[in-house]
Amino acid sequence: MKSKEIRNLTFYLHRYIGLVVGLVVIIIGFTGSLLVFEKEINQFLISQQFGQVIPQEQRLPLESVLETVKKAYTSQPDVKLLGINSLPDHTFDRVFLLSPDDKRSEVFVNPYTGKIMGARQWENTLFGLIFKLHYQLLAGDIGTIIVGIVALLLFILCITGIILWPGWNRLMAGFKIKWNAHIKRVNFDLHKVAGIVTAVFLTMIAFTGFCWNFYEFTKPLIYAATFTPLPPDPVSQSIAGKSPLRLTEILQKADAALPTAYTTYIRLPQAPEGVVEVGKKLPLETTEYGDSQVYLDQYTGKVVQLKNALKSSRADRFLDAFAPMHYGTFGGLPTRILYVFVGLGLSTLSITGFIMWWYRYKGKNPKPQTQKMVESASRS
């Protein structure tokens, strides 16, 4: 296939994939921009709803906080205790519950006194709705699949857009906007500049989004591609007549497994073969909750799987990079601000792309107007 034929194929892929996914990527981009500062906004909303907590010298043990919530919900035996999140810079400890109708609730506890400050159903919160719209278009499992496919198509859009960028012939032409030209040319210039400025970041976002939405499929592929043995799922060995260990004992064993790390979350087993997952953050880790985990047998406290994020495998390091790449946290505040505009940039790209298609169908010249502009832009 000749280079011109390849370029034409790339052009048509870019155009028609963009038309197909345009509206969905506008929604995903806008909600993604809102989620960039979800932590800070959510913390403010929580403090407004449930009040302020006065910091003290010592926080209560997490098992004590969990036991407090468990006792408070003894009148609702069908409610399952899922786990707890706790960070030193967070005002509250958050305990997660699951109702029989699969609705998840958050219980906010004062980490210094153990007082329950209030509860809310996560699905009904502002950011709960925004997240579900972003991740699955409010359409459940079907929406998760749709968004995953759209993420893959967005990844292809980014690659084809980079290939078609006029700046490969003349660098300045790729960044130039002729504001005094015809509206069709201004629209095209806006598309090419917005596209190349956001392309690398959108490629990372699209790739990680696709992998997350199809995680059961992509995780083994990533382990295989990095020549890393795929570890088995951690399980507890059920012992006849033996009850699960007290959480205090299990956490002591988790602390011994990673003695220099502090606990950021606990996930409790929901089945007889389930394990206790203890999230840890080592001093040199930079992500908010840390990427280290200890998985323990709920009956014996034996460590069945251990992940030290500072000594993790190639596959785990690659997977751990997904969150900073997707949320823009890899460069601190500047990249997070940048990601707000990258998400909004999807609207610019979708709208300008649609306008180019619209002018193409209004024109009488059989040669695609956009292709003519690409050729013109690369010469100017």
C-alpha cells in the first residue's frame, strides 16, 4: 500500500471514528475535568454537611472505628461491612457499607473520638453521579463496556490525529491559527492545534481508561507483554469449625509484613474464601493511598500475597502508573490543572471535527475539504 493510500485510510478512520464517538467523548471529557479536583471539592462538601473535626494527637485504631460502625448497624444485619479508608490529611475516616440492594453507603467517623458524624449513599452524591456518568454513562455494566470501547476508539483517534498533523511537514504550520482567514480555515486550525497540544495526554487517558474498563481482559495481557508471571488470586483456606481471626490480630501481621508502612485502607472479605486486603503506603511512595498491599488469610492471618510497591514487578509498576497517567497527578498541581483543560479540549475537538465534516457535505467539490486544508496548512 502506497503512503498516500495509507494517509487517506488514516484520514477516513480519523473522521468517521470521530463522528461516531463525538458526543460520548464530550460527556467523558467534561465529567473527567470535574473529577480532577474531586478530592478537594468532596472534602469541602463533606465538612459542610457533617461538620468540622478538631485534630488531636492520636487517631483511634482502624479496627476500633470499624467496630463502632458495626455496633451502630446491628439492627440491620443484612448490611455488609466492606472496609475503611483512612488518611492522615483527611478529616474523617470513611467506613463503607453495602445494603442488600447493592447500594454502597459511606459512614463518616471522627478518627479521634470514634463519633459517627453521619452517612450518605455514594450513588446519590454529586461526585458519585459524575463518576458513574464518566465510567459507565449511568448504564451499568453495558455502559462500562460502551465507555471502554469508546476509550479504545479515542486512542485510535489520537494516533491517527498525530499522524495527520500538518506540523510534520513544517513545524510552525502545525501550531499556526489564521484568525483572519475564512471560518472554515479557522475551525480547521483550532482543531489541529487543540489536537496536537492534547494528543499525548489524551492517548494516555484513553489507553488507561480502556484497560480499566476491560481489566479482566487487559491485566493478563499486560503481565504477558512484560514477561511477568501472573500471580494467582489470593484466597483464604477455610478451616472447619474455625472462625475468622480478630481484625486486630490480622492487622498486627500486616504491620509486620511491611513494618515501615502505614495503613491507608482495609477491605474485608465478603465470602468464606475471601482475604483481608490491607492497603499500605511506604515512606517513598507518592500516590495518595500508596500502591503496596498485604493480603491475609482471614482464618490464620497468614500473608498469602504481598506487594511492596518499591520492589514490585514490571507489570505491577506499569499498572500502578495508570492512576497518575489517567488523573494527571504525575506532575502535581500543574498537571492536574492541565488535565482540566485536556478534558474540556475533547469538546473543542469534537465540535470542530463535526463542523469540518458538515462543511465537507455542504461543499460541491468532490475532494474532501478537510484534506485540502491539511495540504494547504502543511504548505503555509
